[in-house]
Amino acid sequence: MLTAIIFIIVLGILIFVHELGHFLTAKRSGMKVEEFGFGFPPRIWGIKKGETMYSINWIPFGGFVKILGEDGEDKNNPRSFASKPAGVRSKVIVAGVVMNLLLAFVLLTIGNAFGLRVGLLDEDMASRAKDLKIQIIEIAKDSPADEAGIVPLDEIFGFLIGGEQVRAESIEKTQETINEYAGEELTFLIRKGEEISEVVMTPRIDPPEGQGATGIALAQTGIIKYPWYQVPIKGIESTAIVTINTFVGYGTIIKNLFTTGKAGVELTGPVGIAIITGQATRLGITYLMQFTALISVNLAVLNIIPFPALDGGRLLFIIIEKVRRRPISRNVENIVNTAGFALLILLMLYVTTKDIFKFF
């Protein structure tokens, strides 16, 4: 129940911030905002204040800001979206993306002030870090770790060997111990938050290429805290790194889809995100802040991709309009956006169904 509540709060914040960007920019540009909606229709509840209807709708995976003339109508009305220059319309469209990046910056900046858990890339970082851990960052499908119920962010606290606890001191020693017991049962001490449990696995003697004996990828992590005068800079750096990596990740997915017909990575939807939100919550508030920042950046990058029905798709139509010096037919744009929205809903249903079978 707590996981569901926190997931709803996180999702609500992300959607609200994104749509608030559209809303405020449209208002500042002199446009009439007819509705500010959380979720997609049909409507559950709504209240009208001034000229704007504020609503909560049945389909919770998103939100919208309905602006007068956004479908190309009312061009003669000075308060309509269609009557504004291309530059003003572009600002309204990208404002949601900017707000999501700004939210990520704020969360990561606050996190850097209190201390964020990061992967330790060198000895200098390790010397400055506190609460060092050996954490699992990736798990191969159908591997011993996957079958044992291990999940990303779990910590390998150590091993139970001969009735005695052996602490996991480094990635190298951890891997040596695992390889030493290849083909034999080995009891892992797995820590989730403050709880340590015993998990028995049998490391494989001849594992698939690139998977390792148990199918896990490890990273040494630690909490690093920065002085107040470095915090804003580190917030910008962290946001930039996450944004660049997210663009690269989506680029790789798109490339794989065109070259192999497969995404090449495990896609997850609202159910999977809810599960991971619960895991991050159990690990502490800084984990939850980092995770929320990551999802906010993903939402920003996903929306700016030039796909129909997304902000990037609408921006592309404006760019084409500027190049052609005349707008694309409204019927064509509406058909393309409707088809894009339908594909997004189908994709959401697919990954949600996949998550249900995976996690339950």
C-alpha cells in the first residue's frame, strides 16, 4: 500500500510539473487555456476557475493542457494557439520538457547537499565516500540470481561459509569467492535496506558469454556529500550526465529496432516503475530522489523525440511549417497524431501486461 501511495505521488509530481510548464508558458504568451487535466479522459472530476477547467481523468498515465486553437482553429482569435508565431508555439511545446529537466536538477542538487549514493569510479572517490557497498546493478534473465529473486540495488553484504559470515570487501574479492564456489551451493548475504537475508545460489561453471557465474553485474557505491558552494554545479553536472545517457539509451533502442527488430533492452511500464519505486523507497529518501530525477529526465527525453502525439512530434510539425512556409493540413496532422497516440496506448498496454507477468 505504501509503495502504491508513493508511486502515485511521484507520478503525480512528474505529470503536474510537465503540464505546469505548458500551462504557465501558454498563459504568459496570452493564450486561453481551456483545461488543465491530470490523466486522460473520460473525466472523473473537474472544477472551473476563471476560464480554465481543472480536471482529474480516468486514464492515469499522463496529463494534458488544452489550449484554444491548438488544433489549428480560431486563427483569427488573438488568444488562440494557432494565431501565435511559430517561435511562441514552440516555447509552449518544449516548456514541459524544460520543467522536467529543472525538476531533476532541483532533486539532484538537494541530494548532493545531503549526500547521494553514486558509483565509485576511482580511488579518490572511494576515499571521500561513506557507507561503501557492493551493489547489484544488473541481472541477466534466467540466471541463478534472477531465479533466486535478486533485484537491482540489492547489496551483497557477504557470504555464509562454514557457518561464519565473510564480509564482501571489494568487487574483486566478491567475484573471486563466487568463482571459487562454481558448481557448488553458496549462501549469499543479501541486504535490502536494513534487512539481511540468506540466499542460496549455485554459480555456473560455464555461464553464457558476458553473464558471469551468477548473472549479476556489480558496482561499488558510496555516499558522497558536497559543500554548499559546489552543490548547484554538481546538480547541473548530474542532470547533464543523466540527460546525455538517456538520449544515448533511447538512440540505441531506436537503432536496434531498425536493425534487429528488437529493442535490445528490457522495457518497463507503470507497473515496473511502481515496483522499482518501492525498492528505492525502502533504500532511503535519497534513492527515491535520484530515481524520481531519473524518471523526470526520461519523461523529458521521451517527450522531445519527434514521434506523433508527443511534444517532439508537434514541434516537428512547426519546424516543417517554417521550412515549407505554410502549415501542414490539419486533417493530416490530426490523423498522424491520433495514430501516434493509439500506438503509444498499445505500447503502454503491452509493457504493462509484460510487467504483470514478470513481477507477479
